Amino acid sequence: MVRSLSQLTMEKIYRLLATIEDPELAPVTMAELGMIAGIRIEENEVLVQILPTYVGCPAFIMLTHEVEQVLKPVVGLRSIQVVMAHDPPWSSRRITAEGRRKLNALGIAPPPISQESGVEWLPPCPFCGSVHTRRENHFGSTACRSLFYCYGCNNPFEGMKP
């Protein structure tokens, strides 16, 4: 763990931030979701830019607090600033392979890596793998997910929106 400011690098900060789980999708981390947009170190101040998965994401406040808690133990760090980035906007293409694996293990179908415009996305079931699914509702438990139904195992499941 980084203990003093003299040891601080962007890579070390990234590794600290990579331990922070998304509060709505734990154990998937904000790094695995591709939410870390930038890190800047100037003297004894750190600026962390976070891309929300959608504008108005309520998890941003919790993530800001978590970033501050993870970086607070660094000796000599005078200021930690966390800002919401909007450019470029977050895209589901930013989710890492490990993030996709963890989403699937949670029973949440990961979004497609690429999608044809105008074609409805029907993900395979994260429980049984069946491709015989239908969208039940565009809105799931959060604004970044939709609700689906699997004809293979008769389970409802969520899918993260592309």
C-alpha cells in the first residue's frame, strides 16, 4: 500500500481505486466497469475523474466517498478531489472482460461489446445460457439495467444496458 506522497504515482493511485466496488454491482469494481476516466497528481493534490454509467447515477456520491477513503491514508496528501467526467461519455464497451464475467456471475447479463443500430438486444440468460429470452421491461432495478425473462430456465434476470 502507498504510505507516503513520495511513493505516489498514477499507477499506484489506479491500483488503490481499482479496489473500490460499485455500490450497486458489488463485487464488480469501478475500474472493471471502466469508470475511472483520469487521474492527475500535482504536488500534494490528487484529482480523480469518474465517468458515471449514466447521467444522474446515484452511486456517484458513494463512489466519491469511497475514493476519498481509499486515498486518505496516503501521508502528505493534502487534497483529494473527485469530479464527474462527461467527455467522453461512459460506454459499456469500457467494461473489462473480468467485469463482464463478474456481472454474469451476479445474474446480470453483460451488455454486448458492439451492437447494430436499430437491432433489439436480447442477451443470453446468465443462469442457463439460453438465447431464448425476451425483454420484459426497459427498466430494471436501476436505470442502467433492463429486465429480461428466460424461456430456457423460466427465470427473470437483469441485463446491463448497452
